Amino acid sequence: MEIEVMVADESHYRYAQEICDEVYISAQERGTGIAKRTPEYIIGKMQAGKAVIAISEDGRFAGFSYIESWGGKQYVANSGLIVAHPFRGFGLAKRIKERIFRLSHELFPEAKIFSITTGAAVMKMNYEFGFRPVPFSELTDDPEFWKGCQGCRNFPILEKNSYRMCLCTGLLYDPKEHIQVQPIDFGKAQ
């Protein structure tokens, strides 16, 4: 079955509740914390062109992720990566992660991109894209970002540690660390 991964738009609003439900069910199954989002929040990301969705050829929701900018657009978070249960195990998460990563670069080319996760699979994908684990102090200090964690069941741990540590791992991609240097052609000595 073909699955298309694309930047979400108004034609995808109808999937917002299903996305929220899938995120919640998956968090419950893993026994991990995850910040809850509302369908209105998901639709807002789609309206802003800051979301990626995967749709199967028969029109079923298959996966999703969104981005959020913080600290005056110096930081971008890749968040909410989810693959619907029937579509797991086929490499779709990596395709979605790749597209949300590219979208982050397109919209915010100079920004540091970060992710916080408890999932080993997401950590592995992030490493493959050039992310490195960092303490939370290297992530945005924008208080609005940390408010987004309030819906997570582990929020009391984060709060108790003054927003410096939690059960999540912070991962950061700094584009300045990945500048490609072009070889210099010195030509032949004359």
C-alpha cells in the first residue's frame, strides 16, 4: 500500500481528533508521558503549514508530526511524531521524521532543532539525522515551551527539577555543526 507523506493543509483537518486519540493511546501503551494536544491545536499547526501528515492510498490517517518555534525562532521543536497502529513496522516514522526535519530547515534555516523523547526509536532516528543528546539547559529557555509539558504525566518530575531534568532525553541538531565545506581546487602550480 502506498502512503504519501506531505505537509498538512486544510484538507487534513478531519484527522485532528484521530491524531490526538492515537497519541494518547500510544502513550498509555508505552507507559510514558506525553504532552496532550487538542484537535484545535493540531488544526492550528496544519493552518500554519507546520505539520506533516501521512495518508494511505485509501485515505486513512497513517502518521503525523508538527513543529513549533521558540526563543524568537532560534529553536524549533520537532514534536508529536506518531504512526497509527496499522501502519507501524514499515519505516513510516522515519519518512515522517525526515519530512518534518526538512520542513523545519525550510521554514527556519538558522534555527537549532530539538526533540525531547522517551522513545528509543525516536532517539535512534534523531542520531541518524545528526542530533546529539544534550542537557535541557541547551534547549530553549522559553517558558511557553515548558508549559506544553504540563499535560505530561511526568511534569511533576520536570517541575521538581527546575526544568533541568526529566525522564525525557533532550536531543539537539545545530545547523552550524553540520556546515558542508566544499573542497578547494588549488589547480596546478605554475
